[in-house]
Amino acid sequence: MALVNPDNIAGQFVGMSNLPIVRQLGLLIGLAASIALGVGIYSWAKEPNYVPLFDGMSGADAAQVVTILEQGNTPYRMQGSMVAVPAGKVHNLRLQLASQGLPKSSSPGYELLDQEQSFGTSSFVEKARFNRALEGELARSISTLNSVKGARVHLAIPKKSAFLRNQQGASASVLISLLPGRKLNQSQIAGVIHLVASSVSGMDSGQVTVVDQQGNLLTGNGSSSAMAMGSEHFTFASSIEESYSQRIVDLLVPIMGAGRVRAQVTADVDFTAIERTSETFGPNNTMLRSEQTSEERSSDNSKAFGGAPGAQSNQPAAAAATPGADTAASSNTSATTQTTKQTTRNFELDKVISHIKEAPGTIKKLSIAVLLDYRQETNEAGEVTRVAIPDEEIERLTQLVKEAVGFNEERGDSVNVMNASFLEPELMEPLPEIPIWQEPWVLDIAKQTAGGIGILLLVFGILRPVMKNLAGIGKQSGGRAVNGELQLGADQVTLGGAPQLPAGVTSYDQQVQLAQTIAGQSPKRAASVMSEWVQDGG
């Protein structure tokens, strides 16, 4: 049934005019409040859920985004640097704004080179534009790191000189804005340094400075290569320790049970690089390689004349008493012969040249600590008790651990296996699942359903009965005006109630005639009255 019947509009106005002025005002205020309430419920039910469109935009980007949203009559909300739009339009709006290049990055990159240049652009301006584009691209690349919120890069590239001695190297400064609670490790800092240095021709990694938003110098005093090497050494030692710890756990878990073994290994690793070159000669090798012999003989057959002047030399020689005297005497009578013999022998030498290079990463010492939990046993009463492991079994497990890690007593390795009672972990209650009525889509449906039900109750529970009652009063007033007998006073009408008998109607015939007239004008009301009489036994 329609809320307002066109045929009853006149009757409704007549019925309302017959009410007292106070009731008319109350009725008008009630109708206005009902309509306002209905409009409010409808607006509340149809109000969309707002989700962020973009967050962290600059002021210029936010102004351009808001202008486009206003031009498209799109509702939005501003919360600082965040623009929120209805959830159903967020994806389309992002695509629309992306097609227009919004939001623009705070550090423009190579798109600067796509802009049209005037005919009179100087080479200095072109170079400055290229440097700015390179800075923007580097900032974008650094900003992609997980812990980095944003970055700015400043390049100092000197002008090239024709003389090599006057050429200066390029340098760079990097300002990194980190996310709350995040930090960069030395490996990541070294990666940023090499990323910037490799992107600029002629730039050394030592000329790159990295600073965070708090002003802390992240590059340190040493070179980036030294920091990277230290980080590699730490990573290598950690991998060795983790490998040994995992060996021990994998070996003891089948015996002790899962979660009842803890192992920690500390490795003293020597990263010293040693190179040795030695040359050794063997003394016992007598192999002849070459031999050269030379012999020289000389002789003189002429007699020897002369001697010491005097009487002795003119006398005959006496018999020789000694070999020396005999040789001296014969030297004056026989020929002189001289022989020279020289031999040169070359032997093979036992020569050994050794070049030994010891790679860094030698384990100097291992310190191993193993913690075992008490065992759980069931006693005769059926109770589960925790019992310590016997010392004999601890010794066997210690030997097993030594074999697993390659224990070397000469280098000072140590193994300590201890048995202790582990604390039972507290059982954490699982996080409660989100009830279905708290899901966003359920809330949206419930919101719209509640709004619809509220409007229906307002229309069919308040407005429709009031308008129907006014229409009935108008019809009764019209009928009395036509017959001249059924005029009802305004004070005899109540909102939503049946009309009272007019004054002066006392006889039975008059009451019957009035009842017939009312039944003819409003058959449904007459039927309702008859039904009530029957139910009341009257």
C-alpha cells in the first residue's frame, strides 16, 4: 500500500486542519523529525569506507591530487599528508592519477631529459640537468632498500681538465632516511657506497659519504673495502659456528628428543694470508753433469852455465849426500821439464723451490658448549618425572660431540657438555580469530541493512499510520459537512483514535443512523469495531 494515496490527500489536510493548533504543531515537528531521521539513517548507511589513496606525499603532489579529485567530484578526506578516498574507487583513482604522473617523486630521474629544451640551452645547463637526473635515479635505487624510507644524493663532479695532474676525482654525499626502528648493517652501507661509486665515472669508493637522518656518519673512518672485508670475515666465522652447532643438534636430537638440546660453538678463525717461497739444495747428490781436463807441458834442453863466482864454483862437485843436493847438481847437466794439469767437473745440484700460499680462514680453536635437558621417565605410579642423565652417558655423549666436530686437543679445542632441567615453555593461547561479524564486508552489509530497516520502521511504523489516521479524520469531517448531521468538534478528534459521538445524539435511532453513516463512509473501520464487539462479547 502506498504511503500517500492521491485520493486521500485532501482528506488528510482536512483532518489535520480539524486538530487543535498545539497538536498540529506537534504533528508537524514529529513529521519533520521523522524525515530528518530517515535522511540521516540513509546518509549513514550509504557513507562509504575511506581508505588511503596515497600517503607521505609532498605538499605540491597533495595539492595536485586534491585538485583532480575535486574536478571529478570525488569525495575525499585529508589526514596530514595522506589522502583517503572511498574504498570502491581507490584502484581506479590510482590508475587515473598514475596516467597523469602523480604523485611525482621528490627526486626526479631521467624523465628530466625527456623535457623539451630551448634552442639556446648551454652545455652547462645540459650537464647540470644530467647530474640532477643521475642524482634522482640513484636516490630512487637506494630508496628501494627495505630499511630505507627515502634518500637524497649529491654529486660533485669536477670539470675535466686537459692536464692529468690537474684532474680531480668526483665525490658524492648520500643522505638516507631510515624507517623507525631500522638500521643498515655494514654490508648494506658498503653496497650503497659501491652503488654510487660505480654509477659515476672516475669516482673512488672512498669519496662517498653516507649519513642518516640523525646526522650519524655511517661510512666510518676506514675504507669501504676494509669494512666489507670485516663483514665477510664475520659472516664466514658465523657460518662455521652455525654449521658445527647444527651438526651437534642433528646428532643428539634422536637421542634426547626435539627441543631438548642446545649447542653453541665459538670458532677462533685466523684470516691471516701467508705466502712462503723456499729454495733448498740437497748435499748428497753426486751426479756428474760435465767434466773438462786441460794439461800443459814445457821442457828446456840447453845446459845450464854459470853459478856463483868464486873458487867453489870452479872446483869439482862433491858426492851428493841429500836428494836435494843431487837435484841441484843435475840441474846443470839435464833438461828441465814442467807439466801443468787442470780438471773442471760440474755436478747436478739437488735444488727445490717451494712457493706456499696459505688461504685465510684457518680454524685456530673451537670452544663447544652443549646443554642437555633432563629426561622424562614414568614411575610406578604413572607420574612423569624428570631425571638427570648419568655421568657415564654424559661422557659417551661428550665423545660423540668431539667426533662430530673434529676435536683437536693440540690446537686447544674444548668441549663442555652439561645436563640441566629446562624450564617448560608457557603455552601461549592462540590468537582469537576475528569473528565474522567484525569483518569489514560484514560491517558494510550490516550497516546498509540496519539503515534500510530503520527507514522502513520509520515509514511504516510512524509516518504511514499518522497519514492514514489524518485521512480517516478528513473523510469523517467531509461526510458530516454533506449530511449536515455528522459535524464533529475538533476537540472530539484524537490522533490515531476513533471519533466520539456528537453532542445531542442520545436516542437509539439516532445512534443507529450515525453508525450506518460511519459504516458507509469507512467500511473497514466499521468491520474492525464489529470485530472488537464480538471479541468482547458485546
